Amino acid sequence: RWTQVHRSTDSESTAVRYFRAMKALAATLLGFLAVSCATTSPPPVARDSDEFQIEATVLAVYNVLSGPAGRRDWKRFEALFAPGAQMIVAGVTEGVPSTTLMTPTEYIARATPNFTEHGWFERPIATRVLRYGDIAHVWSTYEAREAANAAQPMARGINSIEMVRIGTDWKVQTLLWQKEDAAHPIPRGYLPVR
């Protein structure tokens, strides 16, 4: 009888030890899984080199235009544009929607007096790139401030930028922009995702 009881107790203790060991192993694995999931970020999405170059060109346009009152690097600015490029500002003249068309050189002549006297810090807040082959369209929502550290922007709007690949470089073919106003607030889909 003692042998039977002993075997039964020994058998129960083996089962209990096995159960405890499996429970400890499961807890350890779950803990490891939880820690690894919490500390591991998803792998970075590979950026297409063309998209990178397109966005770099757009940022270069913003960078040339931005700065405190004073000179701008207009040679660099002109180099970002394709031959025959156009710049177009959409607005309202005498209550009627209108556009003003200019070349980059004409824009420089028009903008230089303002940039000489006033700071202008324009930066993209949301950018969307659509590309097919050697052409691309960039929607770039911007904010502009007169001082880099100004709390609120003095202007916002959307730059619609048509780009073309010339050789190995992406150049601006057309830059069309419209400043936000009460009649044309920037739609939520063109603002940063928060």
C-alpha cells in the first residue's frame, strides 16, 4: 500500500512539477515576446531614390526662398528649374479668380525687393508625390513666417509642382501656388496627419 501511495504521490509530484515548468516556460516566452514587440520598430520602408531626389529638389526650392531679410542664392534657385519653366500664382484680381504667369527670372526680379527688406521662412508641412516614369506631381502644403521662430504662420497655401527628369536630375517644370484665404481654407486631406 505504501508503494502504491508513494507511486501515486510521486506521479502527482511529477505532474505538478511538469505543469509548473510548462507554466514558467510559457510565462518566460510571453514575457520575451512582449518585450521584443514593445522595443522593436517595424523595418523602415525603402524609399525610392527618385522620390528622394524629387523631395530634395522641392526642399531646395524652399531653402533658397527662406531666410532673414537679405540676399538669396538665385543662381541655385534657377538651377532647380527646367528650361522654359513657369511659375504661376493663383489669386483674385478685382473679385475674379486670376493667375499671374512668370519665368523664374521674372519671379526673382519681382521677389528680390521684398526679400531684401523682409524675412521669409517657408517650409512644407505636408507633401504628396505622384510619379510616373520621368514626370512627377508634388502637392506641397506650406507655412510661411516672417521670422523663423514666429509662433504662428503669416501665410499658408499649397504649391502644385510639376517636375521632369532631365538626365539624372529632377527639375521643376511648373510651380503653381495659391495662398490660403477665408474662401479657400486648406482641406484636411492636405494638412499633416496628427
